[in-house]
Amino acid sequence: MAIYEYLCNCCGAFEVQLPFGTAPKAWDCPVCAGAARRVYSAPGFARTSSAIAALRAREEQSREAPAVVSEVPTGRRVHRQPPSALSRLPRP
């Protein structure tokens, strides 16, 4: 599905979602039902930084072939937080 933009002379711009290649040159305005002409705009592509692109590639790779861990890594300690004031309240 693609989003096509139309411009009504009375009401302004609005968007219509249609399958690719099926957008007519004119479309009825949803507000005034008048004929609105199709306008062309730049596609919504965005450039991403190399760091974000690398993270996305790593995420996609882990989806296809996840790393298997056979044992717990050494040298890591689990830090436990001290009990909060709420934990000392009586329970119902």
C-alpha cells in the first residue's frame, strides 16, 4: 500500500492509502466531495547514521542466527538493590 497526496482547491491537502500504481489523477475530497487533483511529493526516505545501520544489521543477523550461550559468563556480579521503604510495610 502507498500513501498518495491530493489537493482540494477548497479544503486543502489530504492523503489516501491505495495499492501501488492504482492512484487516479483526481479523487473526491472527503470534506466537500469536490474533485481534488493528485500532487506529487518526495518519498519518505530517511538517511540513518552508520552506527544505527550497524545496530539494525546486527539485530537482523541475530534474528536469523542467534548466538548460543552454553555457560554463564564469569566475572559478572549481580547487584542487588537494597530493600525499599515499601517492602517494610505490612502486607494484607
